[in-house]
Amino acid sequence: MPLENFDSAIETALDNPLSMAPLKNLIDSTSRICIGFDDISIPVPLIQSPDPRTRVIKVVLSRLKNMGVAKENISLICATGLHRKCKPRELQYLVGKRVMHEFSNRIRNHDPEKVTRLQTLPSGILVDLNKDAASSDIIIYVSIPYTPLNGGYKSVVVGMGSIENILQHHTPEVLLNSPLMDPSKSEMHQVIQRIGRIIEEKIPIFQIEVPLNNDFFSSIFRWLWKPLKGKNISFIRRTTLAMSRLAPNKIKTTVRIRYRANFKPIGIFAGKVDVVHQKALELIYKQMTVKVPYQYDVLLFGIPNMSPYNVGTDPNPLLIHALTHGYLANSFRNKSPLKTGGVIIGFNPGRKYFNQEQHAAYQHVFTQLEPEHTPSRDVELETTLKNHHKFKYIYNNNYGYHPLHSLLTYYWGTGGRNNSQKTILISRKPVEQVMSKMGWLGVSNFDHAIKKAKEILKQPDLSIAYQFIPPLSILQLET
């Protein structure tokens, strides 16, 4: 259930931080403050205004003002990691109109090339941090986790890290052992936590986490898109759904871009990073966990055209791969609901489309893929992307993703891709080049997909789990 009085809950959380002193005991009028916050990729889709980040940042800034901290001592950093820069209107959405106006020259997108190296561990692990954050006396970070993947030390380590810093825990070798929605068993999260604790030893991190509920549906779409139950569906609803499926791509894209979910805060915790994050995780798991009785031969789901990496546009094949094999196939805790060597079946058009403002580098990576190839590290391509003049210009001066992010997106699907024998994509008109490059089998209908799955698994009968999306859920085996 959402919090009844979120504004009051913010004050209570700040007054009673977990395993850490209140801000008034950590800050004086001369302190240099860095306020970090999650970027536009969280959550998916965006929330109806006002965003919780807006409300928390407003209260924090008010408290800093009362402590006598000058504006010149405060920096606000949008923790983009290797994501695209947030546009001015998006930053305003995140921090609020008033803060955007008052701190316009103090609000910045993170730049992964403008970092300070705090330490290099004997193992070779790099500890890098955004320059503004590294020169601060304290980091106050505002996170709104809506899955177990988000929040915790990942907020600062990835959101404010360097290119090399992020790459070291986003390789296929690490991701192969990283169930993304189960941080306790994820090698990626273990590396991130180690880096985060070192940063915390050098610069205090006052973490504020606002876990969100799973209320995806809002306005008329609550009626239109809610799960179908039984056969007693009204004629009007059936007709509307049928017409929406036939709508042109431009209309569907416009609806997706403008859609705002009904996500609401279900808690707020402030204080020491790991303690705060554990409290947030408890609430997230409580609302998202769905028990399943055993492992299945086939995992079936609709693959949305919404993802964290295509806000404001349509996805491309690499993003569909990352969403399918990175996020959806990893939406479990303890053990995958898909048998090792099982088959994934997904519904998606699988279009060969690359938005040139955001995803020009993705198109380049797509052309480099070997047909039927399984993700493996490509150091040569990593170097090419890091030094690519055109793609770096788009990233630095416009709103494209960092060139390396395109390859890391491909790496992101390593776990799900390796655990499954084949992915079958159901599309009205499968695009052969997309299917070949991504290693998918394209079919035009569900019956054909099931037939192919039986042939691949050499079984006359299949056990199939259908994961309804949205909303997102975390599957957990009962035994």
C-alpha cells in the first residue's frame, strides 16, 4: 500500500536515519554537499508528477538552507552512468521546476570522463567517482528503487562511476554469475558493494531510498490493459484492444512515450547505504515475489517496447535482447524458473530500428555481431567504441548513449542467453537479419512457436510458465 502522507514520511525518515547521525550532525554551513539522484531510466515507465525525487530533494534543500549552507556549496548530480544525458525538461521533471530555476547552474548530468580516482585495489579493481562528489564533504543520494536491481551502492558506484569503473563489473564473465534481481547471489553486485564501501570510507554517503509499489496501470489504461480473467470481457473492451493492436506504430510510440504509471512510494528510509537498502529490498520483495512450484521447459512472456534505455523512443534489437535475456529472464530469486537449456518464447515485433539521436552506436554494434553468436567479451570493439569520434560527439553534445553502453547492453543479456537453449520471437513479420544477428528463431504465430520448442527440446509435451507483464514480478521456486 502507498504511504498515506509521503511528505510527513520524508521528514520522519530524515529525522531518524538508520545507523547514521542526522544530517544536522554531519553538516555545517561550510560543508560542500553533493546531492545525487537517479536518472530518467528509473522507473519504467515514468511516474505521474510530482516525482518522489522532486519531493525529497525539495525537503533536503530546505534543511540545508536552514543550516546556512550556501547554494555555491551544493551540487546536484543526475547519476546517468553511461546513459544518455537527461534533457533540461527531464531534469526539471526529476528535481522540480522551482529547484531547476534556483539551482540551474548547479545541476549537472554525470560525466564518466570527469572523475577522480580514489583508489586502485591490489586486485586491480578501480575506485573512481564523479569529481563533484569526490570533492564533497558528504554525498546525499536520492534513489527510488522499484526492482531489487536498483538502489544500494549501485546508485553511486554505477551512476557516478567512470567508464573503466563500470566496465569492470559489466563484462560477460561477471554477468554470467549475476542473477540481476538477486543481489545476494550476484557477482556484479558483490564487486559494486566492495567499491561502494571504499567510497563510503572516504566520503560519507547519506542514502535516501524510496521504494515504489507495482501499480503500473493508470487512467483509462487501468481498464484497458488490466489482466484478462475468464471469458466475460465486455464487447467494448475487446473491440478497443483489437483496434489498439492495429494502430500505426507512430500512435503506439506516442502512447508509450506519454504514458505515466501510477507508481507510489511504499516506504522511505535514510541513513547508511547497506542498512537503508536492506529495508527497501524487504518491501520490494514482499510486493513483487510470486511463488512458482517447479522449473519449466519454456518461459513465455510478452516483451514490452518500454525499457530503461529507450525513454522517449522505440527500442532496437539490442535493447530487446537486453530486456529479454537480461531483465525478464533474470526476474527470479534463488533459482531460475527456466530449466537449464530450456526455451524462451517472447512476443515482440523485433523491428530493425535504431533511433539516431540515442542509439547510433547500437546500430554499429549490431552490424558487428556474428550470426548465432553468444555474448562474449570483445576488447577490440570496446576500444573502438570508447574512442569513436562520431559517437562520442553525439554523447557529449547531444543525447546519445555513451558508445560503450551499446556493447554493455549486449553483454547485459549474457546470463539469460547462456541459461536457455534458444529464444523464439513471435512476430507478425519476422525480420530475418534481426533474427540471425541476435540468434533468435522468428515465427509468425504461437502454435508455430510451440511446435518449434518441442522440436528443439525433443519433447512431445512441454511445461510452460507464462509470466504476465506488466506489472513486473520476481519468480521464486517453492522448493
